[in-house]
Amino acid sequence: RLRESDRHVVRRALAAIDAHERALLALQKARRDDLVPPVLTDLGYTLWAAGRLGPAGEALQTGRVLLEGQGRRDGRDWAHATAGLGLVEQDTGNLQEAVALQRTALEVFTRVCGPDHPDTAQTLDKLGYALRLSGLAGEAVAMHLRAVRLLERVLGTDDSRVAMALTNLGLAYADAGRGSDAIEAQDRAHRIFR
């Protein structure tokens, strides 16, 4: 049985999914095909967050294919869809594919948005997480450190995205056998979240 707080989260996720689906219908009716792929990508992330991996992967892949058909391959929206697919692959256990997709997304974000953009930093963090799950803790630490430093520089030291990257860095440190560094990273994250 779900607690009330869990039921609230489920209701919010379902409402967000419904809102994305209504937006897609409105865009299709208005013949705004140019706006459909980013909404599909957002829907894919929402479905992923709700644990609906199959439909999430379908939405993200469809968004990518539509962007490619519109000549928008290797743009920011395409990179977002690619990173989202990487999360789906990661959560379904296809870690090699997850790492490859995150590396591709990172290359595109770096080229399109620049090396100092929050999207680039968050993709470094996603890549680090996939590397850690793949057993490559040393590489994961390096990616997470880059993400933390970039996010701190761009967003400030007390942003929640910095805290998430610090949490992931702490996990990578722990997997790399660096317990004191793991504790320090987790402590910093905890102070931001408070």
C-alpha cells in the first residue's frame, strides 16, 4: 500500500504525462510538427522518471527520429533525446549502450551549447553515473568531478543540480574505494539539500 506522499508523487507524474500527451495532440492538430519532437522528449523523461521505461524509450526514440527527419540531428533537442535514451538503456541494464549514448550526447552538447553550459555538465554527470554502473569507477569519478566543477562555476555552489552531482560523485568515490572522499562529497550534497 502506498503512503500518502507516494500517492501524491504518482498523481503528479500521471498529471504531467497527461499534460504532455494533450500538448502533443494540440501541436499535431495545429500542424506544428517542428514542436512535436521536444515535447516527445519531455514526455520521455517524464515517463522515465515514472518508471515506465518502455514507453519512455519509444517517446525518446520517436523524438530523435523526427528531429533527424527535420534535419535537426546533432542539435540541442536531439542531444536531450539521446541523453534520455541513455538513461532508459542504463535502467534496463544495457550499460554499454547507455555509456555510448551519453558520450554522443556529451559531444553534441559540447559542440552546440559549449563546454561551460549546464546541459554539458549534466550530461557529464549522467555519463559518470553510467560509467560507475559499468564498473568504471575511476572514469566515473573524473566525469562527476568535471560536472561538479562546471555546475558550481555556472550555477553557484548551492544549486540542487550541484548537490545531485555531488551525490553521484560520492557514490563513484565509494565504488573507487575512496571512503573519506565519498563522505565529504555526500556531506556537501546534504548541506545544499538542507
